[in-house]
Amino acid sequence: MNFNSLYEKPVLLAVAAVAVISVGTLVTTFIPLFLPSTQPVSPLIKPYTAIETEGRDIYIREGCNNCHTQTVRPMRTEVARYGDYSKPEESAWDRPFLWGSRRTGPDLARVGGKYPDSWHYRHMSNPRSMFPTTNMPSYPWIARTKLDTSLTARKVKTLGFGYDDAEVVRQLAAFRTTVTAPAYPSAQVRSQATPVALQGEVTELDALVAYLQKLGRDLKAAQKTAVGSAVAEAAETKNPFGGSRAAEEEGEKIFKENCRTCHGEKGAGGFGPKLATTVHKFGGSDAELFASVAGGRPGGMPSFLPQLGKDRVWKAVAYIRHLEKEGR
Amino acid sequence: MANEARSDSIVRGFALSSVFWLLVGLVVGLWLAAEMIYPALNLAPWLAFGRLRVVHTNGLTFGFALAGIFACSFYMLEKLTRSPLAFPGLAKAQLWLFNIAIALAALSLFAGMNTSKEYAELEWPLDIVVVVLWVMFAVNVMGTLVKRREKQMYVSLWFLVACVVTVAVVYILNNLAVPVSLTKSYSAYAGVNDANIQWWFGHNAVASVFTFPILAMFYYFLPKSTGLPIYSHRLSIIAFWSLVFGYLWTGAHHLMLTPVPEWIQTVALAFSLFLIAPSWASVINGYYTMNGNWDQMKSNYLVKFFILGITFYGLQTIQGPTQAIRALSGHLHYTEYIPGHVHMGTMGWVTMIITASMYFIMARISGREIHSVKLANVHFWLILVGQLLFTLTLWIAGIVQGAMWKAVNPDGSLMYTFLDSVAAMYPFWTVRLAGGLLYFAGILVFAYNIAMTSRKPQAA
């Protein structure tokens, strides 16, 4: 075949160009659409409420993503500055994603719950009154605009958040009651930012603040409660692998990989306490041992639940029981 | 000569539209640069920073660059095929629709109607208009190529074809959305996939708007204005296919260290490094074309635009891939370094080539020399110095900012608050604004020079 003929046939050239650009496109964008790794879903990450959805749309309308990212990178200083790095499941409900590309201002992926609502009301109205050297512009008009909720139900339906129109109406009414109540903890600052005529209504700023308070909230709550709820659950059960020889053997492997450096060969003790004993520093019941391994203890014992998971923690506990017998 | 070009008025219309949107986009850019230092300039909702930034990027990408590309493409098509445009009436309609669409786009973005996906912010009704415009353009490009009288298609025409198909594919796929009203829609993709597809688009919008057609101009107007044939036809073939193949793999280098699957990031990094080769093939082709004739840098006012332009393209295509390296991305991404990088490409490479090509075209279709070579030289030096001041400053600023974000005390705590890193930027932002003003002055000279060349009556 004479390849030069390609440069005499424009339609063939166009077809060839489409074929050539399709390869990278298929591999890097089309195939990933169907991979579990690009669409992980976690029951701990909740969809947005009706009001958070509206707040998010104001964030989009004002182009906040042009100066603020919403993705914490897995780097020591990022985690120290913002909090835990971002996980794919956190964006599962995000259409569009709002990770951004530039940090003229700080990352916001973990801003939810970091400050009270009153902080945001003041900051959006006049950031320089709080931080004289910031270049965050004032957005006072957002508090002066009543929130338009005429499309909220349709938005929630389009986004597939799984609650119906009646629930949207209920959520909007409940939110209005909350932020307009005299007992609302940020009532004083809100009333300073909001014109008198709108103080009994939901403003765009109310919705925006609700959205900002959602960012990272579910992940933080999940991480805080994961250990707590596993420990609480363990308190009411016995080791499901108790007495199983196979589990003890697996536990031994886990022990060698994770515990031996501190607790010594066969739990003989090292910088960590001796484990081949019936007298344990933080209690020797199944539940107490589980709590020690899963959640860690003061004085240097780290939490192993995140990396091992419940079952393997129980197997480690089974092996510690086995060591007790050997140590006797 | 004049009998070959039959669509002069359309070419002129697009060229003048391009100059107009260039001025608009740069005024908005200057406003933004000033607002970085004086946030009090956030005067009203439609002047708010987050909205203006989008007007700036879209205005210059789709207003200035696309109009310039349309002008130069129609001109090159007629010359390289030795045939008139297949559908001149369609091209005329495209000119009108284009300007109406860009005006509506600007208004809608000022009004806050945007999807938030970078360079794809326009809401769905305007997306449809953009697709219609693109089909009109594609029909003329392909129609003229099919009906051409010149047997061989020169390399500029391949790049034009690549531009036509790539823009179509990436624009449509990234803008798929579900409308909830005339002015509001939600992306068809969620989370990680939305990010991955967005930056596949984002990177290839750069490839197919700021690279393929600009290379087409470079390969055509450099030989035309120097009278020298391009150094190697074979090298341009290799550069073309490997560039078109490699670009589509690299989008995720914008998503380094994010929740996008690591293998997609790493593949993007590998192909980013690979792209240095075909990019530099064009740079080398340009330099070798000048072999033995470098005196034209002094004697021919257009040559220095093309040579400096391709030099900035070369630097850009080294800098880009290095930024994809994870460790460097970890330091530089999200800092001012990245706007510094982007502006070398746009203010250096793209604008140098488009404005020089427009001088060439305007002189030809006016049937005489440009209004003032001296002013063209003033324009060149102002935009060169303005751009360097702008970009060098932002690179340094970005390195400083990245270092401040990563600095830790001996006890492991962070050395600087985020606000410290903002306060450290003000001197850099002031120099950047100064660079932008110099650059804008150069573009004003260019606009005057083009307007005067266009207005001059035909020589008898």
C-alpha cells in the first residue's frame, strides 16, 4: 500500500485521525467508565440534601471552583493542613465534580464542621474584616438574595438522590425553621449579614453555608464512628473466631506482620507490653482486647482497625488468647 | 494572485472578530489580575471574580483563538487547494453565527450560567450552537478538500483535519449533560469519571485549539513569509501522527494525586513525557528551515514572531511534561506556576503565531504591505517582554507558594498558614499585572496596525 495516498484522500485522512485519537480515548476514559475503581459507593457518604444541592449550585454559579480546590492530596503537609486525603467515594454524588485546578484560596474538601455557621456568614460578607491580608473578595449580595427553590425538586430527581418531592418540601421548610429561629446558634451574625426583609426567609447565603458545612462531613463522621461502633459492637459479642485453630494460625501471621516489632517474638514483650500473659494492661476480655487492637491505646498503641478490618482484628485477638495459654 | 483567494471578506471578517475578542478577553484578564491584588474590585455579581475568570478563558479560547483559526484556515484552505471555499455562503453564515454565539456566551457567563467544567462552562443551549458552528466549519473544510485542484495535501491541511475531528469528539463527549432548565444542567458523569473525562477534554481542547491549527499556521506561514521550504516533510509526518496519537492519553496529568485511579495518572504521565518528541520535531523542523537564512530574523519582521513562537512552543512542551511528574506536580500543582505555564503557551506561542499570520493575511488580501512594519516591531517587543515578565514571575511565585505549603517545623508542624502563602504573593501579582499591561499595550499596537492595514484602499 502506498501510504502517500493517505495525503491525497481527505476523508480517509479524517477517518484515520479519528481511529488514532480513539485508542487513548478508549483506554483512559471509556473503559474506566465501567470500572469499580472510578465509581465506588459508600453508604457512609450521603447524597446532598435539598438545601445543600441549592447551595452547591450557587457555588457553581459564582465559580468558587476557580479559586478553591476540593481534593486533598495524599501528602503529609496536605493532610496536616486540611485533613485526611480525598477518597473516590466522596465524589460519588458529584455531578459535576468540583475538585478545581488552582488554590488561590485554600482547599475546601474538609471545611465542613471546621467553623461554626457564623464564621461563614461573616466571612462571605466581608473576609477582610476577619483576615486583613486575604484577597478573598466580599460577596455581600448573596445574603441579600432570596433562594429560588422553584427547580429544587426537579434537580434532586435529576441527580437521583433518592427522595421525593414531598421530602424536598419538608426539608426546605425544616431548614427555614432552623435558620430563622431565634435559638439558631449563629442567629446574631446571620441577622447582621441578612437584610431585615429576608431574615424570615431562606437566602442564597443560607444555602451556600449549608453546602460548605457538608464538605467532608460524612467522611469525618464515618472515620470517627467506625472505630467507636466496632468497639461498641465487640463489647456485646464474643470473638467469632474464638477457639478456632485456623483463625489462630492466621492471627499468628497477622501478629508477625503488625505486632511483633513492638510486642516481641510470641508476645514476649518489647517496647510494647508482654502479651503472653493473662494480665493485660487495658483489660483481658475479648471486648477489651478488641478495643485495644482496633482503636489503639494511650502511650503508643496505634489503631489497627482501618488497615486490618474487623475480622482480622478478631483473628489477632484469637492469637493473643493462644499466646496466653503458651505463656502460662 | 488575487484570483486564487475568493473569500477575502470572510477571512477579513474572522480576522477582525478575532482582534475584537482578543481585546475584550485581555481587558477582562487585566481586571482579574488587578482584583487578585485589590479584592474590592469585586463590585457586582456580574463582575465577580469567579464569573470573570470564565469570561476571560472562554473569550480568549473561543472568541480570539477560534476566530483567528477560522480566518487563517479559510485563507490556507483556498491557497493550498488552489480552489475556492466549497460553501462560501455557509462560511458567511458561520461568521455571523459565531459572533452572535460568542456575545451570548459572554453574557451568559457574566450572568453566572455555567457548568463549572473548565473551558466547557457554557450551558447546554450554547453547546448546541457551538456544535452547529463546528459542523458548518467542518463541512467547508472537508468540502473544499474534496473539491481541491492541488493533488497533494500539505501538512497544514492534515493538522486542520485533526483539529476538526478532535474538537468535535472531545467537545461533545465532555459536554453531555441532563438539563433541568434552559440555563441549568448537570453533567452526565459523576465524581471520578466526570473529573477524568473533563481533563481528557481540557487537555485535548488545548491540543486541538492551541496546538494543531497553530502548527498548521506555522507550517504554512513560516515558509510563505520567508520563501524557504519546510526542512523535512518526513519529520512533519512523524510529528503529526505521533502527536495526534499521544495527546489523547495525557488528560489525567491534570489529576495527579487525586482520587482518579493511579494507573490512569501513571499512563498519562508516561504519554506526557513521550509527547516531548513529536512536539520538538516541529520545533526542529522550524529551526532547520531557517538554516543559512537566520539573517531574516533581522530583515524580515514576521520571522521573529514565528521563530520565537515555536521556541515558546518548545519550552511549553518541555515544561508541561515535567509538571506531570508526580513529585513535581506535588510541589507545583494548584500554585501560580500553572497559570505561568499556560500563559507562556497562550501569550507566547499562540498569540505570536496568530498575530503574525494575520499581518501576512491582511497585507495579502488588502493587496499591499502592512500599515507599519515599525509598529509591528513595537508590538513584537511589547508582547515578548510583557509575556516574559508575566510568566517568569508566576513560575517563581508558584515555586515559592509550593515551598510554603510544604514547609514544616522541626516538630513536624506546618511552618506557614495558608494566609501567609497568600500574603507572600502580592509582590508577584503586582509584577504580573505590570507584565499584563505591557502585553496589552503591544496588542493595542497590533490591533491599530491591523485596522489600518485593513482600511487602506486597494492600490490602483
